[in-house]
Amino acid sequence: MNNENLIKILVENNQPNYRTAQIQKAIYQDGVSGFSEISTISKELRELLTKELNILSFMVEKVLVSKDNCSIKALLKLADGEKIETVLLSSGPGKWSVCLSSQVGCALNCQFCATGKGGFKRNLTAEEITDQVLFWRQYLNKNQNANLKMQNDNLRNTISSIVYMGMGEPFLNWEEVKKSLHDFVDKKLFAFGSRSISISTAGISEGIEKFADEFPQVNLAISLHFASDVKRNAYMPINKKYNLASLKKVLQDYFSKTNRQVFIEYIMLSGINDSEEDAHALSTYLKSIGKRQLLHVNLIAYNETGSLFKASSGNKVHLFKDYLEKGGMSVTIRKSLGQEVQGACGQLAGEA
Ligand code: SAH
């Protein structure tokens, strides 16, 4: 929902400020699906708002729920007919994480990722970005109110984190992503803590710099995946513009500005980046950045997308982890959620 339009309509209709606050709370925090559900305001005002304003800027085309009810993917149709996806993932009992898209498609064309295959269509507006969370708040709200077939107690609960890890490169849509972050942390609107939000980037230097200055408390994740320029160039063409040396420099600046931990994402691709030599290259590169205690490596199981890439074996992943740990790195093997609904990282293609 466009909050500025809401305020404009309420001002034009001589509504007091507390009324605005009531409506914002109902929409952004309680997750009502329509103005007609807001019982604290008059019938006339409910009707006026229904006529003048859409709460969601898109239509929901499809919702896919995994068998265990722990990952749910929605296909959304935007006003111009373009399609995006967003995923709700259980991140523990009673806790949900929303994975957001920031663009329709993606220009980066990483070889292993399904989103890049369809090319780049357009940036999302801040409203289209934040509406993905509004949609999931409504979804959780409806399912717990109606006590629908979702028997999972998790669905009674709340969204505790947001990750910009859906379709698109957030730092190539910085202005709108920035607006969306402001709305997410705004106490009158979504009221998320900065530290419960994470942005993932393939390493756009200018974006990381602005992000460090403006949102030092929001988490940063880097999709590194390769620790040699030769390999990174081959699989992530963006590395030709922002290579490993430039990424190192920008991370050093990030640490000196924020002193915050950075998550290094490393998908494990069988025979491509999972050898001992690759582990050595990664360890050497990360050490050369200089702030080992602020770097945390997530080794991610590759979600097969019908491409030629295969996931590394569990044994390989453990050997890789051991190698890094011996070098003093902190490492987690990340289990992959959402595979069953094709809603795991890199599987989003806008065509469920
Ligand atoms: N463009 C941003 C945001 C997308 S986040 C970025 O690159 O960080 C999506 C994450 O999933 C990225 O780390 C991406 O590299 C990773 N990914 C892409 N395809 C994947 C796949 N098939 N399996 C697992 N992770 C994948």
C-alpha cells in the first residue's frame, strides 16, 4: 500500500492524526486484508478508502504450500502483468522469514541461477517490495483466523525476519530498495528491527557503500560462490565489473564504517567450486580481507534448477567446512528450505 496516498486521502477528508495511526496499525501490523475489516473507523471512511486505495498493488495468482507447511511460495501478478515470486519460510517454531524479490527478473545472468535465465524486465517499486510482506502478514492472519487446513501451529505466528534474496539484485534498484527499508523499520508502519532484515548482493560496490552509510544495522550478505577471478568471471559475469579485489576493498570499508558481521554465501557446486583447492582459495581470500571474526561463511546446498550444475555431496561439503574451520573461519552448512515448492534460492523464475 502506498502510505503517502493514504495520508493524502485522510488529510483531504479532515481526519485527525490518530485516525491515520489506527489505520496504519490495522494494515501494517495486524494484517487486515480490506479496509472493511477495520472496525475502529466509521463505515463511510471504510467505504471511501476501499474506493480510493488498494492495499496490495498486485494480484495473487497462485500459492504453493509444501507438504510440511514450512515453505510457501506465492506467484504475484503486478499491475502491468509482470510476475514475481515471494516465499514464506519457517525459520523456527512460531517464526517466519519472508524472502523478497526486488526486481522482475535479473540482469546479472549468474549461470547457476534460474532467475537470470529470463533476463531483466524492470525494477520493482518500493510499494511492490513492501507489499510482499503485507501479503504474507495477511496470509498468516487469515489462516490463523479462519483456522484453515493449515494445522501447523507455526501459522499462528509472526514474521520475524526479511531477506532480500528473491528475484533480482537489490543494489541495482537502490532507490526503491532504500524506500522499502525505511518503511520496514518505520515504527508507525511495519516496525521491524533493522537487525532482522538482510540484504544479499552479488557485490555491487556502490550499493554496498551507500548501504553501509544509510543502514549500518541492516545485515549484509555477499553471494561470493567463487574465490578466484577466473572462476567467478566464468559463472558470475558481474565479476568482470566488480572483481574480487574491488569486493575486498569495499568490504574493508564496510567493516571500518559498521564493524558488523558479514555473511559470505557460497553455494556448493559439484566439481566446480568444492575441491580442497577451492577451499584454500576461499580461506586465503577471506583472510586477506583482514577481519576474520566479522566474516561468517554459509555453505549452501545447491538447489537443482534443471541446469547442468549439480549439488556437491554431503561428504564434500563437510570436508570443505573442516578445511575452512582449520583456517579459523566460522562456517555454517545451511539447509535449504523451500525446494519442494521451487521456492529455494535461485529457483525463482516467475512462472510457478
Ligand atoms: N542478486 C542478489 C540477491 C539474490 S539472493 C545476490 O546475488 O545475492 C539469491 C541467492 O541464491 C544468491 O546467493 C544466489 O547466488 C543463490 N542461488 C542462486 N541460484 C541458486 C541455486 N540454484 N541454489 C542455491 N542458491 C542459489
